[in-house]
Amino acid sequence: MSLPTARVLTIAGSDSGGGAGIQADLKTMLAQGVHGMTVLTAVTAQNSVGVQGIWPLPGESIRAQFRSVVDDIGVDAVKVGMLGSEETVACVADLVADLDPSVPLVVDPVCVSKHGDRLIDQGAVGALRSQLFRYATVITPNLDEAAVLTEHPADTPAPVLADLLIGCGPQWVLIKGGHREGAAIDYLKSRDGEHFSYTAAREDNRHTHGTGCTLASALASQLALGHSVPEAMALAKAYVTGAIAAGFALGRGLGPTDHLWQLRRHLDEPD
């Protein structure tokens, strides 16, 4: 008997404010119609104005969570988010290396929060490049993260950054352009040279906390449902664009995107 839905595992940190991290991942996966599961890498004290504290979980805990889910329930795709330290990157790289190569792996190399708080140490940056990216179906840095990972200026063209990161081994690189002025243009390139651009008008909305987590989770969910990488990215882009447009104020700072915007729109439609 086939399962009623795909199974997607997120390996990431917790956002106590609910806008990003594990919390955003699970909301996104639910909205995509897949079953979300979690491996927690760190606990953060975080709200709409910033990150007040980070407490990494030990490798033993990360390994136990992963094995508990994968060995019993199984996975159809995996999304990796905040890892924080070189030791955690190495631990996660060892775990995903044992996955069936047919299982899509989306790596969102979280470096800095929307508020400017650094979420990764320098050793982890090198470990992402040398140990984890080789297993990725897609990596999804924004322009600033791509600059950190490649040690190139932030205004380096996206195709150049993508070429440099493809050299680290992923099958596809997605350079997210949402942090720049003008239209939000994301650039996708494959190891084989295929390339695509995805453009959305920039919303007049400052409540964008968790957009990177949301896009990567939507992408992993659509890959789990059987779509190709370019198709999955188009669907994920449409979802996160709508979520940004529906973003709302929460607290005194940057509010979250609305992960259930499609459901709310459906409920608001007249019978």
C-alpha cells in the first residue's frame, strides 16, 4: 500500500519565535501536503527583533534523532538548515552520506539571521564546502551567503557565484536574490550547465523573517513529491512569494511570512 503523502525530514535549529527554523519548515511542509519530521541541531532564543541566545545540541543527540526517524519511518527528501558549528556540519555530513542517493537533499547554508545575527562559525563555512555540499541535490544560499562561502564580494554576479559553488560538488546551486533591490530574481544552475531564472516582483512588506527556510523546505517538499529540480523551484518560488505578500506584523520587529496564505485565501473565497 502506498503512503498517502511524502515524508520530508528537516535538520535545523529551533526558532522560539516561530517564524524560521524548524517551526517554519514544518508549517511549510504541511502547506505543501507532505509529512514533516525533525532533527533538531540547536535551540535559539529568538523573536522579531533578533537572536538572544544559541545552544547547540550534541552530536549524540543529532545522530539519535536522525536514526530514530530514518531507520523506522524513512524519508523521501531531506532539508538541512542551521548547523552552526564545524562539528555539527561533520556530524550531519556523515549521516546524509548513508542515505540512498535517490533521496533529494536540499542544503540551505544558513549563515546570518534576517536581523544580522551570525549563526555559523568560520570552521563550519569550510566544512560545508568540503564535507556536506558534495551530497546535496540543491544548495540554496542567498547572495550574501554565497559571498561568504566563495570568499568573493557580495556584488559578484550570481552566475559566477553559482559556478564557484558547483565546484564544491552539489548537483544544483540556487542563488537567491531576495536581499537585493528591485525584483527578486533567483538563479538556478546545474552541474551540467542548465540554468534558469525565477523572477517575482518585490513586495512592499518588511515581514520576511524565515523566507530562506521556507523556500528550501518548499523545494524539498516538491522534490519529495516527484518534481524535477526546475519544476520544484518554480512551485516553491510561487509559494514563498505568496507567503511574503501575506506576511504580517508580530512583535516589535520583523514579522514572519504567512505559511498558510493559500488556505486562508481558499477559506475567504465565496461558496
